[in-house]
Amino acid sequence: MAIALTLLGMRFIGICQFITSIGEYNILSYLSERLRQNIQDASKAKDIIINNLNIGHDRHFTDAHKELLGQYYDASKLILHCLNQNSAVSSNVKCEIEQTLLLPIAKIEKRNREKDKH
């Protein structure tokens, strides 16, 4: 244990000496460049998510919209709670509800049309 602590201490001292030798300006410059690069990477990732997954848009909801979303969320939670508490619901019905609960109406209707074809 003492040897491990000694090695750790020596490593820490070595890191401190390295930092001192390269100078404060170089450290700040390096950290600034890394931060700039991370911000660019995050911005690129956000753009990919918005463009490909159609999420992350800056939406401006009215209070009425926020209220409706809250009601939808509460109703969805209640449905899931009931499904998990009630064994009288068949597993097929439960699966169908869980798979379509958060889908937009258009996708649910498309799904139903495709089922009707089969």
C-alpha cells in the first residue's frame, strides 16, 4: 500500500512539474481549444439529431398547448399504470397499447391501415 501511494505521489508530482514547465498560458490555450472543439462537436451532434430524428427543435408552446401536453402525459401514465396493475388485459392488447401510446395519430392510422391489408 505504501509503495502504491508513493508511486501515486510521484506521478502527481510529475504531472505538476509538467504543468509548470509548459506554462500557464499554454494550459489555458489548450483547455480553451478543447472546450471550443467540444462545443463544435456538441453543435454538430445536435444538428444531426434535429435533422435525422426530427427532435430537438426549439418549440414555442402556448400555455394551452402546455396544458394539453400535461394532460396527455398524465393520461399516458395512468394507462400504463392500469396496464401494469390489471392482469385482465391480454398480452396482445397490452403490447399494442404500449407500442402505439406515444405515436403521432398519423402513424397510428397508417399502422392500422397496414394491419387491415393483411
